[in-house]
Amino acid sequence: MDRRHLYFLLFLLCTIQAAIGQQRSFSIKGVVKDASSGQPIPFANVVVWNTTQGAVTDSTGLFEISGISPGSYRLQSSFLGYKPFVTAEFRLANKDIFFPIELEEASQNLQEVSVVASPFRKTAESPLGLRVIGFKEIEKSAGGNRDISRVVQTFPGVASTAAFRNDLMVRGGGPSENRFFLDGVEIPNINHFSTQGASGGPVGIINPDFIREVNFYSAAFPASKGNTLSSVLDFKLQDGNKEKFSLRGVLGASDIGVSANGPLGKKTTYQVSVRRSYLQFLFDMIGLPFLPTFTDAQFKIKHSFNPKNELTVLGLGAIDDMKLNTGMKDMSEKNQYILSYLPVVKQKTYTLGAVYKHYAGKNLYSVIISRSQTNNKNIKYKDNDESKEENLSLNYRSDEIENKFRTENTFRLPFIQLNVGGNIEYAQYTNDTYQKQFTSIPRTIVYQTDLGIWKWGIYATAIYESYNERFTTSLGVRADANNYSSDMNNLLDQLSPRLSLSYRLSDPLYINANIGRYYELPPYTTLGFKDNEGNYVNRTNHLSYIRSDQAGLGLEYRPTSYLKFTAEGFYKHYDRYPMSILDSIPLASKGTDYGVLGNEAVSSTATGRAYGLEIMGRWYNYKGLTFIASYTLVRSEFKDGRNMDTYLPSAWDNKHLFTFSGTYSLPKNWDVGAKFRIVGGAPYTPYDVEKSSYVEAWDANNGLYYDYSRFNSERLKPFTQLDIRIDKTFYFKKIMLGAYIDIQNILNSKYKEQDVYIKTGKIINPEAPIYEQRYELRPIERLTGTLLPSIGVMIEL
């Protein structure tokens, strides 16, 4: 897109604005309920946050606030004996909406204690490392393309890469250490074309139109959410509009989609969406050598049987197909190199789940069931020439199927809240692998896997709040096991205690702390790996759960209800991390490229550590301004298999991370936003050019080999990037029309990646025996960084 297109769009937006008449006003309706019992709360106060417009609930807990102009709002609710609460941000477009509010019972009568409602949330379980992300931050974040992973990358402790990927490296941890939940249902990944065994990909699966808010945990993980070492993303989805049908269409930077929501009778609501990408055209336009195409669909149905019983059914699915752009007219050497090693990727994934909740007095009983499947195919031919079968170097096909059942009960006692639960799961992993490898001689790995695993776990949490809510503490414990081997089948071997504390030093100042032990099961690709004789090598190698002991200490200062500052120090110690037997490096330093992570022989012998300091200031949507500024000092280090006495930097040891991201709402429904980030240079391992030049070696790997004797001995330079965005929203009588211009890397900053080598096709010693023949290799410089403008249009009926 050139400047003429941008100027034309701005002119068009201004012209439409001039043609609009007076806006209509609408009503915000809803119900206020007790969070534990589900019972309606009569005569509760409900106001639009930071305004004087409000209402009082009637005897059935219902309320209606009339005369509200279209826009983005929050509600604030309070009632004697309950904690005041500020809701997630929501959009009032072109019709009335229904918004439920749940209030938590306070530890004492709040007439005696002054508590100011705030959009910033902190739980007793997670006083550290919890950030709540609202829909507006996702919708209007500069450079975010309405993708939650890119929004999360603006928060402290989260590293990002200069590539077009959504990998999450949190507090020095790897991209395989994250877990994701949709309304309590665990999903295997949140990205299209995800790296199997990790979590990254180029674009998100979850439709942002469904999201009400996201709880992002970078520490102090709740005991109910296990199998994670670095982060949890807990998505809270909107309910369908209880009042009227709504239809929304989106033409975004990478996809086109349509979604609908509304009532299905008096007690049932629904949401449904379908999206189709045109990312392949964007990648072709900017000269990338791979062309991804994806389709995804999502739905949610919620039925309230009565005030005490409700059922939510949801689903999420995606089909991904990535082809290689071998027909590029201007084939740069950089793209030649990428095409030489990148496989053709085809993926299919889905999750179906149901959540039943029963409110019984002070108890909340929940049952969650789900089924997920991920099908992954990676195929690679030498020189991408499929005409000869002997050119096949990789044919990888796998299926991961998970069936999960979880039940938990939350109940309140005076000053104490208890949560207990358990889960049982059955997973099936199948794999059919043909892969050429080269160590000192060429070899071929051929095996089939059909692995079934039963997993089980139990957990409990006790939360205490002092009578004046000055002091809160949470003590939790979790234990997990499975029948993969005797190294994993004892719950006591994976006992995971955790303790959180928070103390209010003065009204605006808190000190918070957390300490805990966490476990994560290695990926199925590692559990199911076999040698050519059909043996589960890693079972023989005593593969075990990965263990991480973590501690954090922080200060939180809230001078107002919309502004807070935090400083948090953290330390993470890793033990039993899988160590690659072939490369003698931990899997923790792999996983940010397309393909598969962990499909190899390992031993649970790697140790590591990550530690640092996070400083953040956050201003939340007051007088039109929302921003977050954060700085992170982080070190991430592991010991490799060659030197077990010395810590070496991991691939995520960026040292310094700085991000500023903000939006400002102008009159007439204009919004402007910007994001600026500085990411410290990541370490890298030099290539073994001599080994790579062997014909048999290059042809087996379709590329270069690292010299792991110099593991992460070099470091790239830092990179910077500035993104900007302009939004305009029009509210007609029955239609909402939104449009935006988003420009990533507006300064056209260049980032120098590790130099690589490409083969010229010439064998420098053709007369030598085949095992001595070498390709001629030529070094090439790699610079990334492209000014990338895009536009988007949203229509809601």
C-alpha cells in the first residue's frame, strides 16, 4: 500500500464522518449476582465507570441504564457486604446489550473499610504476574492485528522476535512452557501453523470478537491450572447478546471473517464465527518464500437452566496449509536459503468442550469435559524437487488426541475460601516418521508410534483474607502423574506446593510475594519418539516431568483507580529439562521455527535458571488514554551436555526488554495508537560450515548444522520497532462501521540476523568418494525489517 492509498482512506473516513447525523442512544441491561451462590443481588448500585450515569438493581437483581451513546464502556457495581467490582471493557454498538455482573462477598462489612473499585485486578492466588487484558487493548493495539499473542508481547517479561511469529517467551522460559484456556476448557495451542511441541505460529486462531478479557499469568499460577512453567493465558469469552441478534463482518490485515451472536430462546445465547485468510497474498506481496493459508471456526452456546445451573458448550477448529513460494520471480539468496530447509506444513486442529456450573449456597461446583485433536504433516524434498522419491528427506505425520475430565468445588467459609478439584485425561499419540539425518555418517530414522497415556491429578487451594482485607494469603498444592513409565506414575513425585502473600502497607502501596514448585510433562513428540528398532528410547532414558522452582517479590503502587506502578523481581530454577542426546543442548533453547520440537532422543538431565526484574507503569482508559510502559532485565541460562559446571545463555537471554504501547481516544470516535519496543540482542550458535559443506550432510538436513561446541557464544544486536495505528468508528442508525490503518515498523528499521550460507550447487571435489564430496557454500547477509502498512474494516449489524 503506497501513500496515495493511505491519504485516500483518511479522506474517505473524514467524508463519511461529515455525512453522519446525530447518533442514537441505547441501553445497557444486566443482572448482578453473587459469584458463589449465583443468587441475584437486589438494590445493588451499578454505574458506568468514571461517569454519574447508573441504576439500582430491582428485587430480581436486574438493572437498566438508558441513554448511553455508542462506544466502549465499563460498569462499576457495589453493594454492602460485597467487594466493589469494575467489569471488563465492552462495546455498545448499535443495539441494547445485556451484561451480567458477579460480586464476591467481602470478608467483613465494607462500611468499616474504604475500598476503591479499580479495573486493575489482583487475586490472592496470584498477587504477582497477573495482567488483565481488555478487548479494547486487543482491538486497537498498534501492530497487533487484533492478535492476542502480539498484545501479550507488550507486557513486562515477554520477549518477542523480529520474525512474523507469535512465540511467547516469558520470563526467560521457552515457547513450550505456556498453557491456554477458553472459559475453563484447555486448548492445545492458540496459533495457526503452530510449532508442534511448542506454541508459536504466525497468526492467532482465536477470534478476538469473542474475547471479553484475558487473564495473563507470568507467575504464581493457580493450582487448578497445571502443566505449565512460564505462563497461562486464561481467556474469558463473551456471551451472546441476550436481547437481539447481531452480525459482524471483519476485513483484517490477514483474514476476512464473519461472526454472529444472539438469543436462542429466553435462556440460551450463542456466538459463531468463520474466518478465511488471505495471508498468502500478503506474504507474496512482501516477498516471503512461504505462502500460508488458514481457515478457522469458533462457537459458544450458553444455556441457563435456572439461576443455580448453567451449561456452556464451545468449540474451536482450524485448517492450515502452508506452501513454498518456489515460483518467485525475484528469488533473493535469503529466500533461497529459507526454501532450502523449510518443509511444507499441513495442520488440522480442533477442541470441543463443555462446562457445567452448579451454584449451591456458598458452593460453586464445576465439571469440565473436552476433546482436542491436532493433526500435523511436514514434508520436505531435497531442492524441493518432488520428481524423484530419493529426494524425500522428511515425511512426518502425527496425531495428538486428548480427552479431558475435570471437576472442582469452590466454597466459602468465614475469612477463608477453599477450592478443591481433580482431573483425569486420556491421550493418544500416533506418529509415522521418515527422516534423513547426518551425524558422522548419513542415516535414516523410520518408526511408527501408537502411544496411549492415562494422566491424573488433584489440587487444592485455601485463600485467607484478614478482617480488614489488609493481608491476604493463598496456600495451594497440586500433584500430577501418568502411566507412561515408573518415573512418572507416583503423584508424590510431582508434588507442587505454592504460597502467595500480599500485604497492604498503606492505602495505595502493597508488597506481594510468591514461591512455588511447578511441573510440566514433556511434549508428546518426545514421549512417543522411537528408534529404528521400535523402542521408546526416552522411556528407557528415564524421561520425567520437568521441574521448576520459582520465587517472586514485588511492590505495587496505585495512586489512583486508573494508574498503577509495579516492580517485581523473579527467580526460576529448572531441573530435569530434556537434553538432546544428539546435540547435547537443552530443548529449552529450541522451538521458534516452523516444524516439530522434541522429536528426538533426550535425557532428563539439563538444568537452568532465569532471573530478573520487571518495572511497569499502566494507565487504564481514563480521559481517553490507555498505555503501558515496561522494562525488563532478564537473564536465562542453561548448562549444556558438554560443560555441566558452567551456565551458558539460552536462546531467550535477551537481557533487556523495553516496550511502550498506548492508545488515545479523540472526539468523534477517533483513536490513535503507537507501540515502540526495544528487544536486546539474542545469543546464537555459529554454524559448523565444514560439516555442513559435506554433500551427504547438506542433503540430509537441507541446510546448515550448528557448531554446538560454541553453543550461544555469539550475540545479535538489539532491534527496535515503532508501529502506529489510526482507528475511526461510525455509528449509523442500525450499523456500526469501523476502519483502521495500521503501519508496522513505520521507521523501516532493519535488523541483522545471523549470517547464513547457501550452496551454489557446485561440488568442489566431484572426483572424490561420495562421503568426501563437498558443496561450495557462499555466505549471505540476512537483514529483516519491512515497513508493513495494512487496513481493516469492521461492520456490525
